[in-house]
Amino acid sequence: MNPPIKNAIISVSNKLGLVDFARGLTAHGVTIYSTGGTRNHLDAEGIAVRDVSEYTGFPEMMDGRLKTLHPKIFGGILCRHDRDDDMRAIDQHRIEAFPLVVVNLYPFEATIAKSGVTMAEAIEQIDIGGPSLVRAAAKNHAFTAIASRPEQYAEILAQIDENGSTTFELRQKLAAEAFSHTAAYDRAISDYFASQLAPEAFPATMNLSLKREEILRYGENPHQQAAVYSNPREVGANLVTARKLNGKELSYNNLLDLDSALAIARGLPDCGVSVVKHNNPCGAASSDNIADACRKAMEGDPVSAFGSVLGFNQPVDAAAAEYLATPGLFVEAIAAPSFSAEAVEILTTKPKWKANVRLMQVGEFTDNRPAFQTRWIEGGLLVQGTDIGDDPEAEWSVVTEAKVASELMAELKFAWAVCRFVKSNAIVLCKDRALVGAGAGQMSRVDSVEIAIKKAGQRGPGSVLASDAFFPFPDSIHEAAKAGVAALIQPGGSKRDQEVIDACNEHGLPMIFTSRRHFRH
């Protein structure tokens, strides 16, 4: 049974699209019942509204806390139109049936996101009547449609245009979305109270409320299904909320690589560009201008850079785009705060891959970064603090007889910034503030050293070496010395630290201990 929609209750916090929706309803003879701010909003637009208090005979009170919690409201929402006893009851008590309920909730999350909000202010944004209306309508979706998001208005109105009612299939879908809406709302309140009453780093319970944004073509491999979800609590520059300016749809692997590329670029000094392949940097560079940084980054490992993704920490300008359009280069995707109009024109008209390259505009970088990193394992979730921010250089110490030449300090800082984003065991060789060789993901650190040296080739002499964790043996130092490495930086902390220091002294190599490691598994 699809009851004709003659009456609707509307009470919303988010008024986006409401006026047009309400006008569409009244054009079909629907009587709108409303309260408070929503009623005033519709009145101001010249839309006829019946006041809920007038209908129930019971006034709003307690500063608006008590408005819709009344049998004449909930009876009209919960009545089963195929039950004679239900319909006799609403006739006996002069209750109007409400086959359409339009409700979204107080902006609790937006309120607590503001600086300096008190708990008393937050509590006033805990909706009571709204969730009750939503849940009642969703429970009775066999007969009642519940709109909990402005994006649903068009489909509801289209069905009313066609049939004067909504279909069961639509009502069922709306009910599922409504229950998700109230569940997310309750989770936000629960998390807020947990953070206020027990403000420890890791709460006793952790609730996740994620919104599916897109179904991806497939996962890491074609036989795996995949999707991307957004976390509404995380704001700032990211791939999920980025604006795509060009290119085909993003894949699961594209998103992983772009996320890494963006993280690396954010950590680079000055104008910085990262080049990522298979979730590891094969190029990274800093310079005084973004075009030069782009060139140096792409030249770090030109073979691996073919088909890579890039991250920029500055807007992509025409000069950088012209370089990337050079014949022989191929880029899958680029993430940057923004792109100049000239850069977009060049990248989408000049290279052979112009139609396919994904240009992702993520917005300006801010300090608003996720506090936690999560990773699913079978049976649960691992949670840790995010490894972001600069290491305190006050904790750095030169532990060798040879001291670090002043011109090498910027190189070592750059190498240390890049190394933390390479999979362990991680070794990077850098020169002229550019990555020239990387060894990643090896079970033996000396293997990583040898791979980085091989990648660097003739650029190895005079480069600096960074290691994400301590050297367990001095063998890596001997290999670095043979390659002409000029200085090293590493956390220290091995029981064989002195043997490693002795090896550096043997070769006259300066080495810094940072006292902090950066494993990346």
C-alpha cells in the first residue's frame, strides 16, 4: 500500500533546498506542518504552513525543547494504513496521517567542532524530538517516507509528481539511510561525552561512522571489489574530498599512491614535489620554485617514474605543467593544493595522456591533520598516533669525530624528511635536496643500502644517506663509504651503535643521531 501524501511534517536544521521542495509539495496539495525555525523560514518565503502547536493544542515550551513529542504527531506517523484498528484510532482521536516526514537533526558535530564550545552549549545541540520523528517514520516505512537529507528531496518529489505517493522501494531505502543518520548522530554524542569525561588518548570504545562516496572499479587486483568512504570528522586537504579537474576515475591503487604522494609533499621544505610508485617514493625534491622541484623529483628515478603519481605542496603552475608535458614522460595522476588555469590547459591538451591524467585539487594545506592512524587486522583495528610534525632538532647530536659541514645540513634535513615515508627497512640517498636513490621494504638493511646506492649510480658520490631506524651492524657504513656518501643521519639506539660510529670514524664520515625512528610498515 502506498498512502497518498496529503500531509507532511517538516522540521529541519539544514535548510538547503527546503524552499523549492516545500513549494513542490504545496503545489500537489500537501499540507505542511512545522515548528520553530523551520516554520518561520517557510513563512518568510510565503509558503503556507500549519503550526504544530495549533494542531496538537499543546504549546511549545522549555525554550523549544518540547515541540513535536505528542501522540497526535507520532500517531499520524506510526499508523498502519492496512490495519482497521489503527485507522479507527486516528479517526477517533482526530489525528492526521503523516505519510511524509522531513527531518534532519541539530548540528551537534558542527557545534563541537567550534573552538571554545562549552559542554553546556554542546548539550543544547542534542536533538530529542528529531531522532524520535526520524526513527518512528523509518520504523513505519511500509507506509511513511522519511527524508533525512536534502539530496533525497528530488526523488521524493518526482514520485509524488507521478503518483501522488512514494513507492515502498524508495521508502525502504530512505529508512535505511535514516537509521544510519541517527546512528551517526548518536555516535558523535557518545564520542564527545567519552572525550570530555575520560580525555585519554585512546577511548574505551571507538565508533566509526563513514559515508560511502564511490564504488571503485576494483581493488588492488581486478577480482577484488572496492569502495572509498569519507570520514566527516576529518577536514582539510585530502583525496576523498578533493575536486577532480580532469581524467578518468581513480582506482584503489591510485588513491593509495596519491595519499602517500600528498603526505610526502606536505613534509618537504620550500616548494616540494614527490613522485610515488607502488606506494613508495621514487622521486622527491625541494627547490625555490615548483617547476624546478618537479624536474628534480622526476629525474630521481626516471624509469620508475613512468606511470607514477605526483604530489605537490604548492599550486601547479604553467612551468611545471610544461615540463610534465615533455615527450617521453607519463603521469597517472597529480594531487596539489590547486592548479593554475594555464597548467590545466597544458596538462589536458599537450601530452599523449592528456585525457586520462587525473588532476586532483585538494585545497590549501592546514595544520588540521588526523590525530590517529588506523589499520584493520583480522578481529579488530590497530590505532596509533599519526607520525606527523617535525622532529625536535634539539635532540639531534653529531656522534662522530667528523663534524657535519654547514652545506650538508640542509641535505640531511631533506633526506630525513623523505626517509620517513619509505617502507622499512628504508634507506634514501639525497643530493641537491632531491632523492637520488631509495631502498625500501627489504628484510635486511644492508640490502636496502645496496639498492639505494645502485639506484643513485653516478649521483651517489657526495650524497647524504638517511636510515629510518638504527644500523644493526657496521656493514652498511662500509658500503656507503665505498659509494662516496658524504654524511649520514639515523635514529641510533642499537647495542652496536659504537661499532657503527667507529666505522664512520674509520672512513671520516660525519653521522647524526636523531633519537627518533620512523618505521613505516
